[in-house]
Amino acid sequence: MITTQEYLETVKSMRNRTTRLDHEGDYWTQEERERLVVLFDSGEGITDIAVQLQRTEPAVFQQIEKLDLYKRKENPVRHRDQFKPRGCLCDRCRLDVASCPRSAACVEEQEGI
């Protein structure tokens, strides 16, 4: 078991790339993938998993995506269309649409009217 200070130093050196992790750059073994699934399912964070498996955080996240542990293929959650901005986007309207004298003109420009 490592202390909090040792953990923080490990994370810091991992993110700053000052030390090479034991398994960094190696192919993932089946045992590592199985351990990743167990850790992920138990609620461990990506940083904690990376430290335990001696992998970088991007590598851990990539394996999580590859193994579809978020179940995005089964249950796609992202609906980008709902986040499309509507209405005027000039700097003034972003703050307060009602007070923009150009809001109608901005909307017409966006819609190509």
C-alpha cells in the first residue's frame, strides 16, 4: 500500500512523463484487460487504474473504449444535435439575447435568409 504522498508523486511523474511506467508502450495482456474490467466495474477512477496497472491514463481510457465498458455501442448517450446553438451568436447576444438589437439579423444570417 502506498501513501498519499507517494501516490501523488506517481501521478505527477506519470503526467509529466518524467518516469517511464513499467508497462508503458507494451501490448495489453488478457490478464491486464481482465483486471481493468474488474477495477472499472468496482468504480475505480482512470487515474487510479493507470497507477495500479502502470499504464498512462490515455492508454487506460483507450482500452475502456475498446472494451466498450461505458456500453456506448449498446446505449448511445450522445445526441450532438440537441446542443446546436439556436438564435443569435454575436458577442452581445451570448450574454443577453433580449437586449441585442441585431438578434433578428444574426438569426437571418445564420439561417441564410
